[in-house]
Amino acid sequence: MRLVIDPTRCHGHGTCAQLLDEYIRLDKWHYPIVGKQKVSAGHADLLMRAAQLCPELAISIVDD
Amino acid sequence: MIESVSASIMAPTGPRRLSLGWESAHRPSPSGRVAFVSDLSPRPRLVMPLAEHVAGYGRLPSGLTMRMALDTLRASNLTGRGGAGFPFWKKLQAVATAESRKSPVVIANGSESEPLSKKDTLLLKNNPHLVLDGISMIAGLLGAKSAYLYVKDREAHTAVNAAMRERRERGISELRVTVVEAPAGYVSGQETAVVRRIAKGPALPQFSLDRISTSGVRGAPTLLSNVETFAQVAIVLRFGADWYQQGGQGSDRGTRLLTLVGAVGRPGVYELLPGATLAELLREADAGDPRAVLVGGYFGRWVDLGTPNSTNFPMDDQTLAERKLSFGAGIFGVVGHDTCPVVEAAAITEYLAGQSAGQCGPCMHGLPEISTAMARIALSSDVERGMHDLRAVIPLVEHRGGCQHPDGVIQLVRSTVGAFAEEVKLHRSGRCTARGSHTSVLLPPGATVAAGAVVR
């Protein structure tokens, strides 16, 4: 699984980076930089929560 | 009416250049490969009547199948004329093979949101029938139920409406093309912004996991290309790839339009035959002894004319690519010795930073920082820090926007500090090669930038 963030929606709240700190870091303006690695199956619940809790609903989960 | 299919895509007998209809306005260069078509305020007085259009180009080919069209377009090497330069046949194939229950949508983009470009407006004002031919052919091949023409210029809008009325009156039965007005703004012509506007949304870029070829306007497979591309399609599918590539008798074959601006005696829209060199173009435009050319538009790359063999190459897609250049939006911006190309680039960067849609954080915050860094370098106010800031900020912006805007700016910035490394070095010691004032020759008319006022 991967997460994809819609940059036009993201307002840099940073919720995703708190939940998924292994995969996401914030740039100096507090916008998320998503790492290249896939999200492991063990973190699927976290990923779902991040997508649900994003205040801008900017996160999509892609299965590949 | 041309009966057999093979005949319909073979070379015809009439004149075939894109600019047909203004042959009298042309003064071809001695080489015959560069022709001045219009100044930068193209007037609509030369609109070609439909009868003359059909007499010159012939009727639309009949019996054309998608397979034949794809083969012909592929063999012609026709690439998009809006900026990305993507092979048109691939785009058509992607839409033709998209799995969707919705009928495809065809959009011709004539918004010309690159403010220095005039070629598309000229084409729409003077030769709207050729663009409509292309839209009609492609919509027909795809079985599209909707086709749109996205236009900003008011006179172009009028010319297109008149041409469509003429076609209706002459009983040409074809899909009705809806003209949609493009609002002002640099990003309003970005692919996804156009798609959004056509669906009655704001003309702002949007993010999608899908390409528009599979899911564009209201989820329908969408083919969007520049208006000149559609005009070229109408020529290629009439006269065939062989003619388009090699020409029939004489030097008559496929051409391309470009807009030449900046420090030249004759700025305007030019038409090129393949093989025309940059030197021929500059000579034709009375460029004198220019310093540099920005090739492709604001997202383009520089040619430093101070380097050897910098103009003596044919301007075709392949040769340009070998030189890490591209036609881009078909704009050539010439800078003379009065101004400094680094200052020009800094002014353009500042203008473009102001044109961000403000939707994506890295673009909204990063471009002003890149612009400030460019101003430091351009105005010799801490060049060291400017270069350092560029190295730090560019990785935070690149590939992180929802559209091509930030990456286009970065391409310009990289090309500037690369092509003019010696100039940047001079700036470090507070010097500059510019002989005159720093008045920009490449900013859009009426645009105001602080020109470095951000650096104190």
C-alpha cells in the first residue's frame, strides 16, 4: 500500500506525519514529504486513520 | 469529395502551409525557410472564408479509420504544440483505448496562457477553419459527443464563432463545438485547470490519480491539445505523413508557428519550415547582435549566443533535444547586450511566483523564496547566499506541485545559473555585463515586478 497526498488540498496540518512518522516528514513550511517506501501491512490501520483524520481529506490510499 | 481512402491522405495540389491566406503578407527569408507572418498584435482582418479554405486545403478526408489516423500521425512525428511536446498519436491512442462507459471529450486549448505567445491567437483569428477541421476529425474518429474550444482572446472568440456559423450555413454536418472562455492567469491554461473549467469549475489545476486521457472532464476520457496541434492534425490527415515530413514538390511541407519577442527589430509570429536554423530566424527578425535567447517560453532554457555554434543548427525536435532544448510553447525570447539575462530571469521568476494558484504549499511558499534568491544573484546583493538558498529550496519544491508550474520555474532557474555561470561569477564581485538599463524585455506587457525590491 502507498499513500498519495493531493497537494492542492493539503494545508499542512501535519496530522498524517504524526501518525505515520516512519513514512512522512514535514518540510520547513510543515507540508508533508512522503517517503518512497510502501506502507507495511502492519501499518494499514494507521494509514486508514491518517486518511480519515486528514482535515482536508487530501489522502488517498493506493493498493499496488 | 475524395473517394478512396488512400487518395484522401495523399499529397494534394493546392497550397498547404499553415498560414495559407496570408501569402501576400509574407516576406520569406532568403533561405525560404523562415517567414514573418504577423506582428504581435495580429488583426482579424485576414480571416479566410470557408470557400477559400476548402479550395486551398481540400475537403476533409472521408473514410479515415482510427488505425489509419494513428499510423499517419505516428509517421508524421507530430508533437503537441502547447508546451509538453508529447507525440500526438500517443495521446490519441490513450483516449481511443481508454476503458470507460463515458463518451470521450475533445478540447482544443487556445487560451495561450503564456503571456508572450501570440501564435495561437493569430491562428484562431486568421485560420479558424483549420483548427475546427482538426477538432472535427479527431472528435469524429473518437466518436466524441462533446468538443470544446478554450479561448481567451475576444477577437479570436469572434472569429471562431463566425467560422462555426459559416460551417453551419454551408451545411457541414459535424459535431457542434462549444466555445468556453478562458479566464486570465498563467495557470488557467494548465491541462487540469482547463478540464476543471470546461466542467464549469474554477480554472485552477487539480490533482488526480488518473490521467485525463482515462478520466478528464466529468470522468470522461479527454483529449486535450493545443489549437496549433489540431491545425497540424488537419494538415497531416489530409496530406499524409510523407508529405508532412519530406514535402511534395519544392520545399512545401509541414511547418510550425512560433512567437519571437524581446530585443529584435521585428518581433512577431513566424512560420518555420523544418531545417530553418536559429541564425536564419534571428536574421529574419533583425535581431542584430543578440546576447542570448530563451527557447520555449518562461519554462524554457537559454542559449548563450556567446558560445560557438550557438545558432547554426536546424530547429527541429530532435536537434533541439540533443541540445537540451525544446520548442515548449513556441516562444523565442531574445535578450540583447543592454540587459543582463540573469536579471531577466529573476524578473520572470518573480512574475511566475506571483502567478502561482496558491493551492499547493511548496509552490506557494517555495517560489517566492526561489524568486528572492534569484534577485540576490541578479542584483549582486549577496550572490553567495542566493546560490545557497537555491540549492536548499529547489529540492523542497521540485515535483511537489499539483501542476507543472513550480517545475517549470525551476527549469528556468537551473538553465539560467547553468548557462550564465560566468555572469553569475561577475555578479559576485558586484559587476555585470549589461551595457544599458536593467529594463526587462521579456516580461509580459503591463506586468510589474519589484525587480529585486524584496532584497534589501
